[in-house]
Amino acid sequence: MTIAAQMGSGAGTMKTSLIGAAVPRIDGPLKTTGVAQYAADFHFPGLTHAMPVQSTIASGRITKLDVSRAEKMPGVLLVLHHGNIGKLYRVVPNDFSATSSEARPPFEDEKIYYWGQFVAVVIAETLEQATAAAKAVVVEYETAKPVMTVSLADYKGERKSVSKRGKADEAFASAPVRVDQLYVTPVETHNPIEMHATVATWDGDRVILYETSQGVVNARMAMAQILGVPRENVQVITKFLGSGFGGKLFPWPHSALAAVASKRLGRPVKLSLTRKMMFSNVGHRPRCAQVIKIGATAEGKLVSLRQDYLNHTSFIDDVDEGCGEATPYLYSVPNLEVTSALVQRNTGTPSPMRGPGAVPGLFAMESAMDELAIALKIDPVELRLRNEPVKDEGTGQQFSSRHLKECLETGAKKFGWEKRTPAIGSMKRDGKILGWGMAAASWGAYRFPATATVEFCANGRICVRSATQDIGTGTYTVFAQIIHDRTGIPFERIDVILGDTGLPEGAMSGGSWATASSIPSIVGAVDNAKKTLLTLAATTPGSPHMKADPAKLELTSGRVHAADKHPDSGVSFEEIVDLAKLSGVMGEGKTLATFEDAKTKDMSLHSYGCQFVEVEWEPEMARLRVSRVVSVIDGGKIINLKAATNQIMGAVVMGVGMGLLEQTIYDQRTGQPINGSMADYLVATCADSPKIDVTFLDHPDLVMNEYGARGVGEIGLAGVAPAITAAVYHATGIRVRELPVRIEDLLKSKVLEA
């Protein structure tokens, strides 16, 4: 699909840069008018509808599956299950170019590992018919008691060493000041507005999957392996995504079910999950229990840091949340150890959720730092500044760019931190008790491999193509901004074509790495295309620049001209293309992954930030509200200020949900999510949203790419929850170490008793 930019350059024929400007999204009109097609919007002649049948137990095996009644119901075309699904395959282990969310393909055996697991799927002429028939499928089980214990303390096995230096235990034992606490984050469920869906259609041996995917290239590779077909026979298309938060990074079992059903019937099949299924079948952030031990001198210098974390996983996949991701490099400490272990539960497989690893890890780490600051009677900002490292002490590498110190200082100034009085409950406004808290933030900065092409077309337009996808973060617009910046071509003449594996292989939209990954490929493609165009201008008969030195020609606002003359003296690029009797002039560019690039593979690549939070506590009615947040981000060069600001603001609101509201609760008897609906699962609404002030330091990280851009989506969530609990302690005197903060916790406040 082509997205044409709708904004002019605003500079006549002269080039102006929009890099760093607050540019409206070029796909905005399509979304606001309903023209944009999401996966479930695709409709084809003969389209059929699929409805999965879910298990009603969390552990056991199927002993009987009777589909006879369902098969006879009106409109039913097919019922697939373990007995007739045919051969589906697992993806190759550790093949990171073809990752699936569950290693076990659907209906591989008759074992049940979690409540809601798909045991059959009904395909019918209409959605209503498929839904009715799915309810008529009879399933009997041999039931085993599910392992659903909420606490992870039952784990007695070995732990994996994640990072180690010095002698953490010995240094902790002799430290003058110590913190030793357990911090817990609960299960959270991704709840994007757009639910997961697949529309599958076959043409001979080729299948096209219209997907809710954050990575169409990976989805293509994974589905080819699962279906057992050549990868060139699989095409994955994702034109628009109603967000994913990590849950749509890798394909889930429903994608294969839709593909198999479509091939069996010879008709298109749509399978769209219900909101209820979103709570059991497509991932979640796992519960994490983390013991943090910090030892420090009386002057506030860290001497020891130990983090031992557990997270739950499923019985079919080992998913390590990675809570120690930021711990080894965030602060200077000579003695450190991080360990991890997995605890199996009868839930679906956990999956990445915005800021996986670092976000729950920083809740524990930054909460412990706040407790240490109080024990030392040192300002929390000052404590962090005293422990600023000069290099990544976890790897020994130099930082490509690190401005955490400036984040802390800027945030403190903007928030008015100097007015803070440290005594509990000592700050008031309009009869409400105020609590102020802060936390540091960090997130990894990496690049996926990527390819892009740029074409100067004979119709006077520029087309940029790449098989990445816009998941709602503004990728279409970023591509257009870079093309405009390199060529001066007005926005309304730029076509951005994404979201289709028929295009050059692009980057996954995960880890906040899509923009940083795409930039080198776009820059390389447009520069190569320009080089060819200028060479044509100097060598094509009839060109006014015939026999000129291509190195002395320039392209400005779509016109090829002598470098020492005004652009109006030149000729439009499409005239050059026409004179050369070509349909277009194309260039290709590639991005090397960070671990493959000599410039980046030996550098410590991260973004940094800080969150300053104000809460209002009204003890008379036990009302707590986050009223104000100042977020300062060192995310490299910001390409689109509007989109980046929106990302941080959305992440902060998500952080309010993480801190005060979100928790998926399972029935301990059946394994069913008790609050598996948007009526029962609490998320932050407009009424819960605080006043948010976002500041970007805008220090380009030129090790990353030509513009120095890193990602900002994840880091906006990092640090919000511990800043909230620090503010809650300041207001109430209650230290909440297990999220979310509950009013029941705060009723114990001595401030309330007073």
C-alpha cells in the first residue's frame, strides 16, 4: 500500500529540513476517515469465518472430542482439530529470523497446558454460524491439578548467572548501609485496541496472510517453517496495526489455523480473536519476583549490588523476562551479580510487553535506590549522580552516548525538585497531601538488519519501499521525512510503501528499534539513487547537463542543477528519467545489525531518561491520583517531535496503569483469567492521566546511524512505576514493593491515622 505524504515543503523550490520537527502523521487522514485497512478489514469474495474452541481446563489431556453436532449446523464448512489438522511443524530453535510465540504448533497433541488453549476451530459461512457451532463442540478431559500458585517462592532449582563482577556477597556483608528487599510485578496483559487477526487466502501453492504483525518478515519465515512450504510461497501483509505493545512481534497459533483452513476449503478464511481470547492465547508480561541487595558507603557510593530474579513461564516455552538487562551498566558499582530462573505455571506462554525486562527490572532497582537514599539521608537525585559510571562496567565497553546526568538535572529543574521537603506527608496543596518521587530509566538501543529501495519515478514522484511496518508509531511519516531531507522533494510527492513481504526485507517493529534500523537503509537507498540520477543527467543525450561532472551537480526540490547555480536553473528529475527512456531510477540501501557492524558491535548502546512524579493523596476518602509527571529522555536525535512526544506520553499513561491498576488474576482452580475483559481489567483512562511534560535532550548518537536516532517507545514506560511508588511513600509513609499499589496498602498509612 502506498502512503502519500500530504504536507508541502513550505519552502517554494528551496530545500528545508523537517528532521526534528513536529510533523503530523501522513497516514492520519486515512485513519480518521476509516480508509486505512487493518488485518480484519480485508474482505474477499467467498470469505469464510473461523472461531476457535478453547479448553476449559489448564492442565490435562483431551479424552474425547465430538464435533458431529457442530459439523451439521447451518453454514459450517469445516472443523479442524488434532485428529485432522495434518502435519504442522515447529520452527528451528534459536533461528531468530523465524521466531514463533509458541514452540508447539496448534493441535500438535492432545495435551492441555493452559486454560483457553485452542483444541479445535470451526469454519463457517458467517461469524455467527462459526460462533454457534464452536459452542456445540463437545470436549471431555482427563484433568490434572494446574500449577497456578501466584507466588514464585516455591522455586528451589538452580539459577543462571546473568552478569557478575567482583564479590557481591562479601562486599554487601561489610557495607555500612544496606538495602535487602523483595519487589514483585504482577502479570500484565497486552490490550491493544486492535485484537489479533489473520485473513488467509491461497493461490495455488502460495498463501497470503493479512496479519496483525509487528514483524512481517519474521512472520513470513516462521509461517513457512510451520506450514512446511518454501518461504517464497508465503506473503505477509500488515498495512496498519492498532498497536501491539510487543504481543504481535511473533505469530501465534491462530495464524497457522487460518492458513490450514483456507487451503483445505480453497476459500479465504478470517480468524479474529475475541477480547476474552486476548487474555489467554496471545501472551502477557510474566509475574516477576526480584530480590535486590544494595550495599553503600555512608557517603552514598555503591559497593555492592545483587539482583536475583524469578519470572514465571509456561510448560511449553522457556521465556526469560530479562529483568537484569539494565542492572550491570546503569550505575558504577565494583561488585555485582545478577541471576535468573524460570518457574513453570499452567498459563499461556509469556511474551515481550513494552519494555520487556528493563521495565520490571527497573521497578525493583529504582525502588531499592530510593530506599537506599532514604536510609542514607541523601537526596535521591544526588545519590544517582554520585554513582554515574564512566563506561559500561558490565561489558567494559564505552558508551556510544550517555546523558543520564543531564536528564536528572534537567528533570529536577523542570519539576521544581528543589522545593521538595523530604519528610513524609510534609507537602500539601489545596488540602491534599503531595508525594514527590523520581526514578532513572534506560533502554537498549540496537539495529535490526534492513533493506530499502528508493525510486525516482517517471511521474515525478519518489517511492520508498521496505518490508517494515507502521504499528501506529509514525513509521510512514519518518520515512517521508528522511526522503524529504535528503532530496528536498515536497512531502506531497513522496510515496511510502511498507508492510508487505513482497518488498525489500525491512526491520521488525520491536524494541523501539525500527526507526534506528531503517535510517541507514533509507539513506543508502536515496543517496545511491541520487548518484545514478546525477550520472544520467551528465551522460544522457538531450540533457542540459550533458558532459557535466556529476560531482558538481545537485538535486534540490526535485530539480537537477549545477551546484553553483540556483535550482530554478536546472531541470526536473523526471525530465532526466524521461530523456533516459526509463520508468524510474532506483537505489538500494542496507542496514547492518549492530552486532555485525564494526562501528557498533563493541559499543554500549542505550537510551537514558528519568521520571519525576507527583501524586495527590486524600486520606479522608482514601483517594490517590498521579497528578503530574515530568519525563526527560536522552533518545538520540529525535526525527519527529510530535510522534516521539506522543510515544512518551502514551508510555507514561501506561506506567500509571502499571503502578496503580493493572494485574491479570487467574482462578487458582481452573487457570482461567478472572478479569479477562475490559470491563474487569483496569487500565488508565483519561480521568487517570496526569499532566505530562516531555523533554528530549536531543543529543545525536552518530554511532547508531547517520542522524543519530535511537528509539523512544519503551523508555517512556521505564522508571514510571518506581517513581510512583517513591511518591506514594513520600505522601503516605507506605512503601509498596508489590504492584499495583492498592488502596488497602495505603489504609495502613500513619498519615491517615493523624
